[in-house]
Amino acid sequence: MFEERESIKVMEAVERVMQHCQYGKDERVHVSEADGRYLAEDIVADHPVPPFDRSPLDGFAIQSADTSQASKDHPVTLEIVATVGAGHQFEGTLKEGQAVRVMTGTIIPPACDAVVMFELAHEYQENENDYITIKRPFKAGDFVSKQGEETAKHEVVIKKGTRVTAGVVAVLATFGYEYVPVIKKPKIGIFATGTELLDIHEPLQPGKIRNSNAYMMISQVQKAGGEALYFGKLMDEFDLCYDAISEALQDVDALITTGGVSVGDFDFLPEIYNKLGAEVLFNKIAMRPGSVTTVAESGGKLLFGLSGNPSACFVGFELYARPWIRTFLHSEKPYLQTVRGTLTVDFPKPNPFTRFIRSKVIYEGNRLYAEPIGMDKSQVVTSLAYSDCLVAVPGGSRGYKTGDEVDILLLEAEGSQIPFKDPLKRKDIAK
């Protein structure tokens, strides 16, 4: 039965989803398995960095006072009394006019307060003793990495909610986090609906298409930080769909379905939400692609009903499911980062609603440009392979031209604390 739907703005749809956020519990994983996870606690330095005054280069540790009168015409001569490598330390007592050869990372010997790099000293032997001559004065602290200058003991070095990268792993290892506190991944169930869907390995048949949405969703869920649970395809049979969805809801934190949310005779999701007793947060958004994107809540869990058209499905996930997953992981930047940039080609298509154009970011110096990719239709799939951003143009416009400034949502950036806001028309910006 045809259902009249009332559309809401994108920003309002995002807000309604985020009112139902959940926050995941923590667990501990070995540091070698922490990559891509989100930290459940602040990472605190258990010691200062550097842990001691150290040499940042290969050279000679000296007492700076010995070089106060050094010049090109009157070089100062110092005797080398020892050589010390990283992991070892000078045990003796340094006298006036003496120096210690040190390697990168070596603890600065007692009484020394500067380091002369090899290139700034002339080394020679005389009577089986080693000496250096220096032709310029050095001050206390020259070429010395001071204890704690990078990080103080007990300092918070990485905040809770940060995504673990290779650089974060290095910090974790530095401060002894063999087992890392991370947020448990949210379990996101996935169903692809439609009798017309074929598995990847199946040959094409008249009226059939291969199931690309489910595998795209798996990838997007994993990239967002969730654990994707693919429950398979659902045929266009109401009872079968209802039973599968109601059962799957018991095992997930949120559920994604692709297809079945429009107003066709075989679009059963609205009826399924009704039978589940779910609260429909919205079922129409003033956007293209993905206007039929629907989100409902049942038993504290969200059901994301995304379009069956690939591009619309992709955009719906990025705008609504992605920030929910990132918030579950305690991320402080769950939303797509929005920046201003310049359109590189004409986009003459009129826009009754906010339109998200699959595009490619181009950086030229300090300027950022966006180049639309492929056909701008919701059923298009190939353009997604080359898109790393979405250009958002406001509803009510008569198209855009090369050189126009537009909002650009970056798909590959880490994220933003600020949610997407529906873009203003150019006449509104002028005001």
C-alpha cells in the first residue's frame, strides 16, 4: 500500500539518530592486535621522555665552560677519556679539559652539559691518547635532549576514543602497554533484501543483479570500527524477512538492511518495523541520493534501513550509521569532516533537495578542489571506487558551475566533532 511520507532535513535526521547513541564497554587486547581499535582509556606516561638527559646525535659530551674561549684562530683542545654507546653510561669522573665520545641515545655523563657533533670537531691521536679540537664556543644545553622535554611523567599523551594507528602503537609500546584498553567493537548485523539478488559467484541471469551492497556494507562497517555480521540475503517474502530480522536483532548492537524501504509492493521493511513495535525515527529525508533512508528503534537498538541503490546505500551509511558506530567507540570525532572547496566542473542538475555528489578531492597548494566522478545517479556503483569525498549542494539551487565554492565531506579523513549541517543556498550565504 502506498504510504505518504514527510521528509526531514539531513541535519535533523542525523540528530535523531545520535539521540539514540550507545557507548561500548572496554576490553584489553595485545598491542600487536590493537591496530584500528579505539582506546577505552587515556594513555598515561609511566616515565618522562626522554627518561634521562641524552645525546640526540653521535658526538662528544663536553663541559661547555671548557669551550668559552674557543674560536677559529684559537681552537680549544680536549682529551677524549672514554667512548660510551647507547645503553651504557660513563662511570668515571670527568676533569676539566676532558670529553667523552658518545653515540646517539647515550645518557649524558655527569658534569657534561653539551654535545659537540662529530662534524664540528677535529679528532686526532698524540702519544697514544685521543684528542679533539673545537673552533667555537658551546653553551650549556647545546645538542642535549633534556629529561622530560618531550613528555612528563603522568602526562596524558593520547586521549580516550583515539583510533589506534602505527604511531599510537609506538607510544603504547613506549609506555609499557602490552595489553591495551580498547572499546569492544559494536556488532553490526547486515541483511541484503531482494529476490533479484545473486551471490558473487553466480552467473548473471535476466532480471537479476549481483549483491554488491552487502559486501560494501561489510567494508564500511569494518572501516568505521565495527564488527560486521552478514546474515545473508532476504527474499521478498514478509514472514521470512520478519523472522530473520527479529532473530538477528537478538545478536547485534545495530542492524543494517539494504533495500526494501521504499513504497513498492515488495518493500516490506516499513511493515516489519510496525510488527516489531519499533519507533520509526524518520522514513524520508530531503536528500539525493538516499531519500528513502529509514531508521527505526526497537528495544534500544537501531535498525538502519538503507536504500537498495548502491550510491544511495553508501551515502546513507556514511551520514547516519558511521557516526553512530564511531560514537559507540567513544570517538570524539564521529562525523565526516566538512570543508569548503572549489568545484572543478559544471553541475547543471537542479536540486530540489540537498544532493551528495560522489567526487574526488584534488589538492593544489593551499586550495582544495572537488571533481565529481561518473554519473550522478543513485543506482550507479562504479563511481564509488574512485570517490574519496561527497560534494554537498543545497536544495533549491539551479545547478552549480566550475569555480563555485561548495561543501565537501571528506570520506578518508579521521573525522569531526561537528555534525554535518545542511548547506545554505548561495543567496543565503550572500546575506
